[in-house]
Amino acid sequence: MIARTPATTFRAVSSLRQAPSSVAQRWQSTATTRPATPLRLANALPRARAAATTTSFSGRPGFSAAASFSTSTPSFKSAQDKEHPQSLWYHSLSNGKYAVTYSSTPPPSAEHPSVIASFNADEKVDPIAHARENPDDVHANGPFWDLLHKTLKEDVVAKGKDPILQQEADLREEGWAHLGDGRHQTMPGRIPTPDAIIASVSFTGGKLAPESYTVNGTHRAVTKEEGFVVLRDTWFEAIKAALSKAK
């Protein structure tokens, strides 16, 4: 039997033979809010004076204590989101633009391959909270995602580095295995949330077909419900190696 193509088989999110070219449903949930750090009265005057030139987000849970964003100088500032499993870095570029990367090193531009996504925000707001609460403001960076897809197809899938994909192929004679990111963990044979499916690959007789790798155009880099994309460990190591060679 010939495996069906993405255009003809991706119809129901509950189907185990589902292919990757459409989204069957949107998941909704109440956005979580983050508690603000109370102002310590003992240091109110010094902080008030400092606020005239610098806005600091180091009080946010999970936010690097060394991070602050200047509102009066063009100097490059960076901050780490330690709540994210892969500790994303947010870099303040210029004119209120922020770049999100896996590296503590600021990128030369928002279009550099190391930049997962970018967005604009007021320099006085917490950029991490802004990105999470306003996902429609976040724009995926094409060069990064092109490199990620190339890495997944030619390195991870072709070289059999993902045991979850192989397990999917072993469970069924033929069909499609979905490369769902780590925001929505699923049991073998189950379909990830459509927003979390990065791509899909077909298999026949338990053998994956790398040439069938199909990008899911409905994947979202960040959602209000689940935050920024989380890569599986094998993918993360592979893309870090690829990024180390990127210029």
C-alpha cells in the first residue's frame, strides 16, 4: 500500500493516519498572569531615581538578575528567560525591537539565522511577558526556521537520530509521523496539538522517508497557552551544531 500524501490525508486531528497540511482545531485556554515583584520601600528613593534612566526586569521570576533594559542609551542589553526549558535569550536591538535566540551573544540583526523570532515592544515593558501575552506580535525569522527544517530533514530524520519518530514508524505499517515540539507532549501514536507540529514525514514498512519531509505551515513559534517553541533534546543539539557554523 502506498502512503497517502499530506494534501489528501490531513483531515482529522484524532486520526492516526493524519498527514500534515491542515489544522483541525484550535485550542483555547485562559492566559496565565504573572505576579509582579513588590517595591521595597527601603530602597524606594534610589530606585525611583534610577528609573529615570533604566527599567529593570530582574525582579520577574525566572528572569536573569543581571538583565536590565536601558531607555536612554542605545547600548545592547540582553536577558534570559530561565522559565523556558532551553533558557531563551531576549536581546534588545534598536527602536523597541527584540530578538529571541538560544545564545547569550546578541545577534548582528533580527534576520540573523540565530534569531528564532523578533517583535516590537515598548522598552519599559517586560519583553518576555509581552511576547507570551501578545503572540500575534511575534514574527518567526525565516533564516532560522529554514535552517531548522534543513537540519531536521537531513540530519535528524535521515540519520535516524529521533527515537520517537522511529517508534511511530514501528507502531504502524505505514502513515505519517509528526515532528511535534516539546510544548505538547504526546504518547506514541497520538497527534500533537496542530500549533505544535513543526513538520511531518511519511513511513512505509517501518522505514522513514526523509524525502517526504513536509513543513507544517500552521506551526506557531509562540502561543499564549504554551509559550515559545520547545525542541526535543536531539533536535536542540542538532540545531545548536548547525547554528555554530552559521554566519
